[in-house]
Amino acid sequence: MGNIQGRDILVWVVLGIIAGAIADAFVPGNGNLLTFLVAGILGAFVGGFLARQFNIRLNLGSVFVEQMIIAVIGAIIVLVIARIIF
């Protein structure tokens, strides 16, 4: 996975929790709090992993905003896949 540090993982988890709540608004379903929190955390990892793999840089001037957007996109991907499977 490259050069991922513990700080990166912690940031992905925190952003993932927030991202799951935001993503749930975009991908409505019958999930509960636990469902979108888990999807958000997984989505943060997915978004962070994909951004690193494809060398995606948003260059918005704010690292927090960039990471939040990536986490929300990853959470949306996870929720869409989860809704298709389940």
C-alpha cells in the first residue's frame, strides 16, 4: 500500500465517520447509524486508497476539505455497492 502512516489511518477513520453521514444523505436507504458509520469508515479507506493509487490531487488549498471530499466519494461508492449487494 505504499507509505501509509498511522496518522493517515486515524484521519481516514475520523473523516470516514463524518463522510458516512454525508454519503447516507446522497444514497438513501434503510441503514441505521451503525451502517453508515461503518460505510463511512470503509469509504474513507477506499477513497484514500483510490486517490493514492490513481495519484488524485484536488489542490483546493485545504487538506481537510480535500480529504473530506475523497472520503465522501469513497463512502458513496461503498454505500452504492452495499445497496446493490444487500
